[in-house]
Amino acid sequence: MLASHNLTEVTYKEILFEKRPCLDNKGMPVKGLFNAWIILNNPQQFNSYTTDAVKEVILAMRQASNDRSVVAVVFTAVGDKAFCTGGNTKEYAEYYAGNPQEYKQYMRLFNDMVSSILINDKPVICRVNGMRIGGGQEIGMACDFSIAQDFARFGQAGPKHGSAPDGGSTDFLPLFVGIENAMFSCTVCDPWSAHEALRYGLLTEVVPALKVNGEFIPNPLVTTDQWVNSGGQLVYGKPKSGDEMLKAKELVKSGQIDLSLLDKAVESLCTRLMYLMPNCLSKTINSLRKHKLEHWDQNKESNRDWLALNMMTEGKAGFRAFNEGPKDKRECDFIKVRQLLAEGHEWNDELIRLISPQYQQGS
């Protein structure tokens, strides 16, 4: 009887945990060997993670890491709209906003989720089935590989909604894309297309997801040819505009999203990883992970402290604005808050009312 090294036995309710047979080079199932699929399951809220989901991801990563029959871990989500858009903003706004002591405990769980990926004994592949934004970007970058369908988008949202991308992006993103691109992404929060993310070095592979008349075509909403505009700027992966965008949207409507090529690419990588010496593979991955862990371990606790205290000020205002504001305006009045702070106004409920769209609408 082999000993169990799992912390506890768990019945998953917030996520899905599946063991799928490994495939050999001929595409045939291999007896007794599996890939563990850890699947976020909250498509109604773009697969944002609740507190309970975070707990389950930690336990699932530990279970997959300890399972002797598992070759690789695939971290993904339900549907084709989003891998993950980060923390559950409804939960943030209605429970954690204004409660830094509670959010600090939540961030302990979040930090443990990121660490559970970075210390997994198996290679972890992020199957990017849709948007990877905010905290979703952070848990995705903690993975060892990322393969995306080409309608996925990548980016941050923190400074727009009252937070800072200190759950991993300020640690990991410069390692992938360089300090200049990381600075722009983490501050301005403009999302990258999958093709831009691939060009910057954030992804292992991008595959088409749109099927028109039975054939896969590249995402028509973005420029996929390598060319430079008259201003000298490379526009590969940039959104199209004007009539080109209108035509592209019509083309998208005429087709359907099919993630079979994404699954094929993920399975292919899992197969290639199976044909390696397991301990040599693990040592190589762990040696490379040190570059992420060096920054992550140095900063995660002080970042947790700051993010908790921020729930008394900008976090409290920003998450409640996103959760309670009208659909076309979910951000605080950035100019107003700067004006009030310049006048010496203290952070209190009056200031939040003055800058928040839900109060400005009279709701």
C-alpha cells in the first residue's frame, strides 16, 4: 500500500478535477498514465475565482503533484470566453471591501494558490480558452507553459479598479516581456491580443479557434500579417479598425468557435513531456522556476499587507464601483478623486460617494 501525501481528501464543488489518459505518439491512450485537468467552473462570471474556488485549486494542485500516475497538469476553465478574469469582484465588493483583516487572510489563500503552481512536481500547462485578465493573468503566468486560442486577450485591470497587479504580475511579467512592456501593461491596462502576447514572449503557442465554412481561420479581428505602418510601429496582433473591423465582425458572426485545435496542441505538448525522464524534467522545470520564485517569494508577503490595507481606500471604492455601477460606467471618477486628494480630503465614505458612479447615478 502506497502512502498518501495529500493534505486531505476533497470533493470538488467550485472547480472540476479530471484525470485524462495520456496519449502516445500515435494518439493512443497509454495504460496507467494520465494528465490532470484542473478546470475553473464559473463561466457566468468569466471564471473569476471565489474564496472557495481558490481553496480547491490549492488542493487540486497538491493532489495532481502527488499523484504518481500524473504526467502533466492542464490548468484551464469552462467555455470559450474566459480562462479567468481574476478574483470574484462581487465577493470583493460585498465582503472584503472595507475589511482589510479579512482580505489579508484571503490573500494568504491567493498566495498559496500561486505557490501551489510554482512548486508543483509536475509541469503545469495553462490552456488559455479565453480572456486571461487581472488575477487570471497572474495565475496563468505562474504556469510553466501557456497555449492559447487566438481570440484570447491578456492584461491587467488593477489600477483602473482600485488595486495593483501585485498578485504576481509585477513579479512575473518583466521576466516574460521586458520591463517596458510590463510597465505599460500593468499601468495603462490595455489588453494584448493572443498574437501580441505571443510576439512579446508570453505564450508558447497560439492556435486558431474560429471555424468558417468548415475551415479554421486566424482571428479576423486583429492584424496577423507582420507589417509596419507609416509611423514605424509594428501592428502585428493589433485590433483592426473602421470598415476592416466591421467586415471582420461579420465574418466572426458567420462562423463558430471551436477549441479542438487548442485541445490538440495541449495534448501534443503533454505527449512530448511524457517522452522525457521524469526526474530530469522536474529538476529542469524547478531550476527555471527559480527566476519567478526569486521575485515572488521576496515580495508576496509585503504585497499581501499592502493589498489588504488598500481595501480601506482605493480598493473599497474601485471594487464597489465595478460591482454596483451602471454597465457602461464601472470605474471611479479618476479626475475627481485626484482633485479631492489634492485639496486634502481624507479617505472616507463621503469621498467614495463623490467619486463613485453608482452614487452619481442616484442609485
